[in-house]
Amino acid sequence: MKNCLIRVALLSIACTWPMVAHGDEPSPIEPREVIHPFNGKDFSGFTTWLRESDRNETENNYSVTDGMIHISGEGIGYVATVDSYKNYHLSVEYKWGDRVDGSKYVRNSGVLLHAIGPEGNARGNWMASIEIQLAQGCEGDLIVIRGKDEQGEVIPVTITSDTVKAADGRTRWNPDGEKTIYSGRQFWWSNHEVGFKELRDTRGANDVASPLGEWTRVECICDGDRITVKINGHIVNECYDVFPSAGRILLENEKNEIFFRNFEIRPLEK
């Protein structure tokens, strides 16, 4: 009963929240053919953000290298599509570079979906969105990132997933699991290893991401208010009752060097 009341409250909030967080936000595009937002030459059609400078003059941090998006890993921020999208199939490949954040923990980045609101509205780092985690061993975890609109009001990002609890008490996605509404903890991917230490360049026992130095393909199938996540062709996570269900796409800079290529936005298969 408690979960039902929470869900009703969340849906009530979502229904009263405008799909665009402020007047300058573009209406979302629903692709009718394959779209290649990145032209392989420059960042036309993208914006860049770096928390440390709070501005967009970030040429030393974001560049184009041999037709790839190169994020140097110096600082925290993102590369974002100017356009917003809805009902689409995103495919992008990534590979880690040499630079790390200096800690002993896993290399970290992510693909952020349905991003809305002003630039850097989530604690000056990112935008209100749903993150597809790319951290080593955690590829495909789902993270809710809530930010604020131009009036300072919280953008009520939320998701629901079907989950089961593992031996560590944390949820993993399972299509036959219990309906679970987001309540402050990320939704781990289906085979997130119990007891995984998240130490740099280690792998979980059941990881489907490619080994260090190789390319990994991420696919995000955004169909209405549902997101399905694939890593190297394997379905690893899914959520629904997603709000917002459209927005910009961000490639995350989280103090680790990373390259992205083959960025495609496809129509959904009928």
C-alpha cells in the first residue's frame, strides 16, 4: 500500500511538471531515420560543460581526435547534444584512455539520458537526467540525477524497475522481480557482482563490457517512458514510468579519460 501511495504521489508531481523545464529548451525530435549528431570533425550540434570553469570554453578538456569524441578527464562535466530526443534507439561505443582520477577506484563515466533544465543544473556537475553508468564493473547501472530549474525548483526525475535483492541486500534488475520505485539508491544491473570492490581496472565475475583497451557498445532503447539498456548486445537493465521521458543526451566527464565513437540515434523498430 505504501508503494502505491508513493507511486501516485510521483505521478501527480510528474503530471504537473512541464516537459520542458524552461522556455529555451528545444522540443524533442523523434527520429524517422538514423541521425548522426557527431560529425567526426567538431562539436557542431553539441554544447560542453566543465564545473571548474562554469563556462563553455573547454577546448583543452573536450576535443575531436581521429574522428572520435575525446574527453580528457580533467575535471567534471559533459558533452551534450543541443537537440532533445524522444522514442529513439541510441548506440555509442566507448574506450578508456590513459588518464585516471588519481584514486584507486574504478574508471568512471556515463551516458545521461532525457537531460533537461539549464546547463549544469545538477550541483554544477551535470543536468537533471537518468544516467546509464559506465564505471568499470557497473556498466548498465541506472542512476537518477535530480537538478533544479531556472526558478530553483527541483526537477523530479524518477524511474521504476523490476528487481530482486541479492545477498548484499542491494537490488538487481530482473524482469520477473518486484516492482520497485526509485527511493534514493541506484538500480544495479542484473549481474552486478556481489561484493565487487570497485577497484580500478578490475572486472566483475559476470561483466559483459569489453576488457580495458577495447571498445564497448552501449545501447539505450527509449520507448515512451521505458528505457532498456544493452551492453555489447546483452540486455542488462530496464526501467519504466520514467520521468522525464525525453531530453538531451550527455556524455559524462568524471575525471577519467575516455573516447566515444559511432554515436547514432535510430528510429525505434516497429
